Amino acid sequence: MRELPRILVLHGPNLNLLGEREPEIYGRMTLKEVNEKIREFAAERGAEVRIFQSNHEGTLIDLIHEHRHWADGIVINPGALTHYSYALRDAIAAVGIPAVEVHLSDIGSREPFRRISVIRDVCIAQISGKGHRSYLEGIERLLEVLRAARDG
């Protein structure tokens, strides 16, 4: 691990509509506000982040591939891709970088299809139901794993 750990943060489909889209489920914070919280949290913990959002599965896969030599860890909210994107799952597995799957809402208490994650088994953790704090806990979990690996 580098002196400053590097974390790739990916927001999947429809997260660009945060603050507008079903605020009773996803909250009133905009994506820009969530990203500000992520940057602030990471900086306080001595980590560097790069943050991207895409509504396109292939773009998210390309970002994982492109950052495989830059990132020490990945925090990803795959959105609806969680439930069926084996291609996204395979991209995470292929790069061999520890990843944490996060969700703003509690996917375990929502519609039955939302309880299924094809991404979970290639991630070191899944954190959901904590709003923007799911991302922060995901970063913290990654930093713990990266520190443990560094310290042997």
C-alpha cells in the first residue's frame, strides 16, 4: 500500500438523481453533497479518492479496469446493477482489488428482488441502509483491511 491509500468510489445508475429521486427512500442529499462528505471523510483519514457516477454498466466496468493499477480499494454502489450484473461482478473479481458494496437504503428490507446481490460475493463487505454513511463506513472498512495488509 502506498503512503496515501487510494480509493475508487463508483456510483451506479440513477444515483445522479439523488435528492430528487424517491427522497423517502434515498434521502434528500444530492450526489454532489454525498461526494463532498466522501472527500472530506477520506481526507481526514489520509486517503485519496476518485469519484465517478455512471448510468452505464460498461462505463463502470471500464472505470474499474482503468483504475486497477491506481486504486488500492473500491467502494461501489452498483444501484440496480447489484441484482443482475455478472459483468460488473466479474470486473471486480478480475482486478483483484478489495471492494466494498454499499447502498443508501436497506436492500434487505425492500422488495424481494433487491435482496439479491450478485456483487456481494466478490466484495469484502456489504453495507446498506445508512444513507451516505454507508459510503463512509465502506471507506473505513477498506482502510482497516489495507492497514492490516500493510502491517502484516
